[in-house]
Amino acid sequence: LAAYNIMLSKYTGQEDIVVGTAAAGRTHADVEQTVGMFINTLALRHYPTKEKPFNQFLEEVKEHVLQANEHQNYPFEQLVEQLVVRRDTARNPLFDTMFALQNVDIPEFKLGQVTVKPYRVDHRVAKFDLLWESVEEQDGAIKCNVEYSTSLYKKETIERLSGHFVQILRNVVEQEQVRLCNIEMVTEEEKELLVHGFNQTRASYPSYLTIHQLFEEQAQKVPENIAVVAEDRQLTYRQLNENANQLARVLRSHGVKQDVIVALILDRSVETIISILAVLKAGGTYLPIDPDYPSERIEYIFEDSKAPFLITTDEYAVTTFSGMTFNLTEELDVIQAKEEISNLDNINSPQDAAYIIYTSGTTGLPKGVIIEHKNVIRLFINDEMKFDFNANDVWTMFHSYCFDFSVWEMYGALLYGGKLVVVPKFIAQSPEALTDLLLEEKVTILNQTPTAFYALMQEESNFIKNDLALRYIIFGGETLSPKKLYKVKKEYPHIKFINMYGITEVTVHATYKEVTAEDIEGEKSNIGYPIPTTAIYILDEQQRSVPVGVIGELFVGGKGIARGYLNRKELTRNRFITNPFKPEEKMYRSGDLARWLPDGTLEYMGRIDHQVKIRGYRIECGEIEAQLLKHESVNETLVIARESEDGSKYLCAYIVSETAVDVTELRRYLEKRLPSYMVPAYFIQVERMPLTSNGKVDRKALPLPEEGWMRGNEYIAPQGVMEEQLAEIWKEVLGIEQVGRADNFFELGGHSLKATRLIAQVKKSLQVELA
């Protein structure tokens, strides 16, 4: 029974386990000679906490069983009534699994002329999710029978479970004082499968080349192919290469070389691509900064990175930057008129840093991830590549260059000779306009976060009914719900839908899964196999492999692992750790939960901590909380991610304050300090944070946002004749009673809606084009 509890604990990650068992119920002498059923059910509660030695836990189990049997006459039904548990006809009230020990020998005997002997009955209906029966045999052996619900478990799962049970028993017999966390239930054969069998990802790649060298090869191979398009401007590979060479010469002449950081504050434009390539060709490391970031965040990145160079334009000139600024508005024409256009001598090795991307941090401060040339090269060019990208492909650069998905988009096009269409921000935010762009540019490769694609699919009249040229739709950045792809897959069966899991620290992507019809019918978030040159490990807290089907932390090894965090040695040591299976290599501990499926694919199960991904951006809620706590009216705060009915996620901030919180002012306070995607959608003031019995915040007890909870937007009634007339039109078209303005939201009948979404909804309703 102790081993059974340990097995359940390791499979579920729980340390409070309730198992049912049966008691004979014949404790009184008066029933000794009575024929009949006196069996009663006992609920045995045990606490297999990780640090306990096995012999201590065994003693606890023994005591609990003896105590329970002393009270075995107490009716189980009465116990359930006393506990007032919520009843469900589909489940047992106190436990879902039963452990029975059959240690009473039932001999063959005679009643007069009648011979009585045991008769085996094969049950066709499972009484519990799992019934584990141990039978003591006459030769001293113990035989285990397992009865299970076939709607929950497959036969192979139970066979694995049985093997792990035996392995636990073998462990505790050999070392009775072993701590429960150190009990090994994975067999040597399983370890080989989990560590090596599921990671058959060895591949060759040009480990001697840099990113810009591969781009120069394409510029030589397809010089007149269109390389980049941004609104009304376009450049061929020859032109892009020459412009980048000219700017690179100027950068190098001023001291840009290996591992020298060049910050970029640029809008989505052709100049952005020129600047990125120029920094690489000069030998440096580019650091993208979104011009929409609050000034405090931009200043922090400058201070933390100590970047000595900045490339920007008149529009985003930064007065606080203390290094050398290249203003493209003023200098690009001059540079292009006088600088040599030929390729520069390469001064980089593949181990040099190519770019640094800042991601959200748990301490309230963002952290810079350093990615090297070789990390990017092996992602795109290897002899086991899963994709057939080519020079005829048209890619969109849909994402901000501060989001690592843009690395995949940009180099996916430029390292294969394809066309890169830089999507302006206003088009990226409008599903209808984006669909028009996909049609106009005949885009073949579309990369999307699931949330963005769900919005795109809502434009059914445009997206589904047009003859799109798409070959691949590649998802990443957050959890995909495959069943939402049904309509598009039905309309475009030739398009390959690819789900990829990745993190900035492992260079964009780590797994690959083509979404099949079977996946769309199911509900699993299957993220597939490790991609070439990458290894995936699912490990427990002791960094040992967990069995197939058991949830553990996802670790990533292989050639995509970043150098580490910029100027964060301690954090780098904590997250980029020695690979126990290949001590000469590092692996990254992701903080994500996953489990292996029997076919060697992975199912994503969420986060260990409370880091979340919203619209593809990885967000540390601790960073938002740290900023909120700096506000004078906030005494205590908690930020969590909630999920709406359509499956999209949003942030909700809970605040404890001695005074009534001015939510509009609080929102504006955060907007000055955090990117817009990190500002919570809802702010809920609570009297105190609810706590669990062990003193932690009880997140389940926090109230859900409802109509009326403040979003932090003051309602503003229509003002002037034009706004009043427009409001009346929207009321009529959308069938609502109230329309008003609230910062960048519109309040529609009690629901807040982004302006872009409102306009799209009105267009769809009117079936006309609005200026």
C-alpha cells in the first residue's frame, strides 16, 4: 500500500493521497457464524511528501491502516454525509482508486452434500477508475490484479503502471531509508527510450558559417529576386545586400566588431532589415527595441545592455542615449552615395553573438537573451530539415522584431532567397486588412500566434472563401487549440498546419508537429517531436527522467541553447545548467510542464510557475506586480492570467489597498512603465488576499471578472454631432443600447472592444468599405 501511494504521488505530483480499501466487517463474535456480506469501505489518507524516508512513510501507512481498521464499523455512507462533499453520479465521493489486499484463504469445503469452492467472476464494468488488488498466494508470492476503466486508460498504460509499481518495490526493498523523491520508478530500458530513443535528432549543418555569409550566398544566387517589401518600397537581394554593406562599413569604421551591441529603435520598414544585416556584417550584435515601449523600459534596456551604438530615425530620436547615434533619416542617403557596395571581410565566428532580445523577468526587470550565429544557422540549414522552404516562397514579417518569432520569419525568407513582406503595425492589428495583404502578395508562409490566427479566422467571408496561396501556417508563441482549425483545414486541405513549441532562450523553436485531422478532433496540445539538433527531456525535481504519460518539467538541450543572459551570471547559472545526460553540454530549464506520449510526441501542460504567454508574448506576472507595488496606493497585488470563453487569455490584477483605487490612473501609471501587452485587462480591488491552509494565496478563491469590473477606462459619452450620429449608427448596426469611448477601447453595451475589432465588426455587418 505504501508503494502504491508513492506510485500515485509520482504520477500525479500530489502529496495528499486518498485510497479506498475494504475491511472484513466481522469484528463482533455474534456475526462469526453468520453467512452474508459485512464488508465496509475505508478511506485511507496518506501524505507521501518528497523528503520523507521510505521506512518512516511505511510506519505512517501502517499506523493509518491500523487506526482505520479500529473504526471499520463506522458506515462509509455516514462518513460521506458527515463530510458534506459535493456528490457526482459519475464519481466516487472520496476516492477514485482502490487498493485491496486479499489475504484470507477461502478453502474448498462441504455443506452437507454440497461442495463450496471459489468461482472466478470476470467483471465487465469497472467499479473504480483504478482497482489494485494484491493476492497472497500459497507459495508466499503476491499476485497483483488490476481492474481499470477503459474509457480512461489503455492496456499499454496499465502495463507501464504495473512495471513502475514493481520498480518502486524493488527500490524500497534494496534501500529502505531512501527518500521518496529519490525512489526511481523508471527502468533502464525506459531511460534509454526517453533520453535517446525520443531524441533521434542528430543532423549536420554548416557550423562554420555566419548568418550574413548565408545571406550573401543568396544575394549572389538570386540577385534580382525581391528580398523585402514594406508598404510602397521594395528591394532586390542585390540592393538589400549593397545597402547593408554600405551601412556596415560606417558602423565598422566607428568601432563595431564582435560582440559589440548596436541598439535599434525603428519602425517596421525596409530600413529595419537593412540595419539588422548591416550590424551583422559589421561584426556586431543587434539589440531590437520597440519604439512603442515606455520610456522607462527603453532607458532600463540602455542602462542594462550598455550598448555603445544606436540606430534610429528622426521619429524616435532618444535624447537619453549616451552613446553614438546613427540617425537613418539624416545619414542613409549620404552613406549610400559615398560608401563601397561590395561585401565586407567576415570577422565573425559562428560562436559570436548575433542578437539580444529582452524578455520579461521575474524580478520586475526584463532580461536580455544572447543568441549566437550558430544557434540560428542550425535552425534553418540542416540535412534533416522538416520544411521545404525555397526561393519562390513569400513570407510575412507579422511580428515585432523584438519578439523572437520575427527571427524565424525574417531569416526563413532571406536565407532561402524568398520574399519578406514586412507587415505594418496597423495591418497586423486588423484581421481583414491582413487577409487582403495575404491575397495581394500571394503569401505562402504565414507564422502566427494562435490568438492572432483565431481573430483572422473570424473574417470568414474574406479568409476562408478566397483562394489563398498559403503552403504553411506555422503556429508558435502560445498554446494551440487544434479543434479551432476545423473550418480552415476543411476549406484548404492542402495547407500544412504546423504547431511548434519554443522559447527565446532556445532560439525560437524546439519542437515540430504537423496538425492532422485526428489532432483537430482531439483536445491535446500536442507540440510534437524535437526538431533536428535539439533534444527534449521531461524531468522531475531531481532532474531524472519521468515515465511516458507522467508530467514533468521540460528541459531543452542541443545546439539552439543561447549563450545565457546579458550581465546576469547568477540567473544564467540557474537556468542554463549542465546536461546530466551529456555533461559536456548545457541544457535550458524552461519552467514549462509537459509529458511524453507513447508515440514519442509531447503534450504541453502549462507552466510550473505563473509565467504566462498572451498573444505570443511571454510575460512574468512578477514584473507587473513589481511595478504595481511601486504605486503609492497599492499595498498588495497579484496578477494572474484568466481565460475567456473563446479560449483567449487576458491578465487580471488583484489589488489590496487602504483607499479606493483609481483604476484609470493605475492603468495610465502602468502604460508609462510597461509594454501595452503587459497592462492587465481588469483591475479588481479585494479586501484581502484569500489564503490556503499552508499560507499561500488561494488563487481559486479570487473572484472572476464580471460585467462592471473596471478595465481602467473611463466611460466617455459621445461628444458633438458627428460622434452622436456615429454612435447611433453603431447602435443600430450592432443591436446594442450604449456606445461610448474609453481610451483605446469602445464600450459597447457593457463590453469593452478594441477599436480595430469594432471597425471590422461594423464593416462585416454593413458589407461595405468604410473610409
